[in-house]
Amino acid sequence: MSGVRKLAASFVAPWPCGVAVRDRLKHLTPQDEMVLRAVGGHQGALASGDLKARCADGLEHGADTWAARKRGLTKVSSSRIAGAITKATHDQWALARRCQAAHVQSLAAGIKTLRHRLSLPIGEQGTKRAAGGYRSKNEWFCKSRRLAALEDRHAAAVADWQAGRVRVVRGGRRLLNTRHHLTEARLTEDEWRERWEAERWFLAADGESGKRFGNETIRVTPNGEVSIRLPAPLAHLANAKHGRYILSARIGFAHRGTEWADRIEGNRAVAYRIHLDTVRGRWYLTASWQRPVIQSIPWEIARARGMIGVDTNADHFAAYRLDRHGNPVGDPHRFGFDLSGTAGHRDAQIRHALTRLINWAVRVGVTAIGIEDLDFTPEKTREKHGSRKRFRQLISGMPTGKLKARLVSMAAEHGLTIVAVDPAYTSMWGAQHWQKPLTTPHRKMSRHDAAGIAIGRRALGHPIRRRMAPPPHDRSDRAGHRTAQAAPGDRGREGTRPPTTDRPPGGPSPGGKRKREPSASKTVRDAPGTQQWVQDSLMRTG
């Protein structure tokens, strides 16, 4: 088809290779909380200073500067704590660097769109692939000023990128700016200060294979005893040998507790992190470890038992089950969710909807789920959808990255394979080829349900279009059966197929009128006593 972009190949999403579980530290004494706050504040200050030094190094960073920073931290903490701090610093700097590159690309895309629209005459109509000119002189003038502002921002961002300068806020820039809007955030200065300090603490330790219980800095025994190796300046707070402090709380992971116990009893690496939820006033301990890389089910095996195609929308998942030949089975299913409210509420809604989707997939016996490989990053720009604020809010509110990661991790626990497909034209072609044929008085098909079928067929390797082969030259068995699949190499297999008829046999035409008036008889008599049959002009003989 002309004008159709080349579709990306479908692929099987790899299963996750990391695990994290969390449990609450209950019944901490005031002395325990005081020690945790002191250790977190001390190591947090070291992490802030190390991040400042790493940002100052910029592109001049190397193994020598890393070793020098680590030696300086070891004197006021320990070698293991210094290693954890420098590793976290490098990860944070690398993340800021990637975000900086994405910001430069976003500014460049906005500048390109503005220049194109400013070059067009005022009021010129746009097309489906390119926006038209601006509607008035006033809008043209305002956009020309915005172009100048974006060009200045782009030049500054490129200069920072080339010089290796990044800007990172430990604790988060959003929380930092909240300090100037305490009334809107419904916080007092003391409450904000507590959150700010808690976010800047550093109470984490990397695991080590071969060490006792998999971690020397934060150690958790099989019976749930938690102990911390104190840094050198706080060694006087220890209540156990070798500068350790044992907390009064005991933990027991309800989820994956057996897997965690097997790891620590085998002295395999387990990383720990302790943090304070200032809203609830609760302390938590998170354990994480790596799994061996597990290959997911190959695509050929996964599609042998059919597929569930899932169309992602702003308030629901539209899912349809297909057999291995690409034929829809049963009725469409919808799994709704609500993305309004807080981040925790949105995450819970997504998790609940995915749980219901996965349970249905397990119940019907399929081994794979097809989903669109969505990424709205280039679609959120203000310049591309400036006047469509509701649409921008819609696509900005869909957590595409978190959704994919959570679906893959949850599906892996049930042995399900996730097949990611190119999202291009799935809604349009699904509605064109599947919505009307599957609509019955007892089944209501929406555009989203038809898109689920299109996604599932693409994940199975079949074309989306329903296309029948021409009838054979005779009815003998040697001619074979007619197929409903078009070969992958056929040109225009997804193209528009003109309907053979717009009305059922004997029914009215699309305009609501018959082509001819009904007649009581299809014969006429010329004369009394003479019977002469006259064939009607609309009837044809065999």
C-alpha cells in the first residue's frame, strides 16, 4: 500500500531478572529510630558530597577519580559503604545524562514543528501527516516568540551536553519546589523538612556472594534479626560486637519468603534498603536480588495455543482471545481502571486490571499475550498538539513504560509470554476488517475490541485483513480448501476490500429504497385463452 510505513517486527519480551520484596520493621524502640536516623543522615551527607564531586568531574571522570573518591569515603564510613555510595552516584549521574539527551531531542522536535508551521501561509489547512499554518497573525507572532525561546533553551542544553554538565537534586526537584508552595501541598515547614531529610538519607547496602547471609553491611538472619554495620564515626552507638547495631524488630517476608531464605542460607548476594514512610510514620526494609537469566517461551511454541490480543486505552484494556490460526474465539473482554488520583491509586488500578487479565488468560489456557509496544514520548510535545490539551493530557497520563514492565513481571510468574507488536494501524485496520463482521444483536463490538483482534493477529504472525482466496476451478478434493490468510509477501494485503454487497439478499438498498416496485406476478397474459410466459427483465436463467 502506498503511504503505509514499514512495520517493525514483533518480538517476545524477555522475562525479568530481578526480584524485590518488602516488609515492615515493627516495634522499633526510640533508640532504634535514633540510630537509623543518625546513620541515614551521615551516609546521606556523604552521598550528597560524592554526587557533587561526580558532577564536577563531568566527562573527565575515569577510574582514577573513582578510586580517589572511594578512598575518601572509606575513611569516614567503610569500604563496602563507600562502594555502595559511589555506585549509586554513577547510576544517578547516568540517569541524569539520559534525561538530558531526551530533553535535547524534545526541544529539537518542537523547533522543527514550529519552523514548519511558521513557514506556511496563515490559515493553510494541514494534512494527516503534517500540521498546517497558524490560524491568525496573533498566533503566528506568539509562536515565533516561542520558537526563539526554544532555540535558546536548545542551545543551552546542547552546550551542557557537550560539556558533560548535569543538574541533579538529591531528594527530588519536585519535593524541593514544594518548599515554596506549602499551602497548596497542605504541609507545614516541619512536615516538609522531615520528608526532605528522609528522601536524602542513604540506608542501603549491596549484596555480596560468599559473605555470611549475603550481606555484610545490613545483615538479616533466617530468624528475621536485622543488624547494621555502623560507620566509623558512629561506632560508639553499637550494641553488638564488631561495631554492629541489632534492631529490636523482626521481619519475615510473606511474599517470596522461601526464595529469600534459600538465598541467605546459601550465602548468596541480597541487597537491602531501609527507608521511612513519613506519611504513615513506618519503617520498611526492602530486599532485592538477581535471578539467573531465564529465556521466555519461544514465539513458535507460545502461539501454538492461541493468543490474547490487548488494546491499551485510557480507562480500560480491550482483550480478545484468538486461536492459533488467528480466528476470534468467544466474546470480547474489558478490564477497566481509573488513572485519576494519586500515583499510588493509579498504580493499584493498573495492577488490579493486569491481575484480572492474567487470571483470565490462565483460565482459558493460552500461553501468550499480545500487546502494543507503546511509547508516547514523541507524541506529547506541546507544538504537535498545542490546541488539543485534552488529548495531550490523555496520552501523558497513560503509564506506558510502567505498564509494560509490570505486565512482563506479573505474566512471568504464571509462565505467560508477552509478545510486543508495532501499534501502527491496529485500530484503523481492526475496525475496518473485524468490527462489522463480528457485530451481532447479542454482541456489541467496539473499535477497541476490533483493535485487540488486530493486535493478536499481528502477534501470531498473521495479517490483520480478512481476505478470502478465489474459489477453485472445480469442487474435487484435489483443489484443496480455501484459505482465509494472505501470504506475508502479498502486496496490498491490508488494503481496503470493496464489499461485495451492502445489503442482505432480498433486503433494501443502502439508500432505503428498492430498485424496483414489487409486483404481484412475474407473468402477463396477452389475450384471453392464450398463455404466453414473458421472462422478467431482472431475472436471469441458469
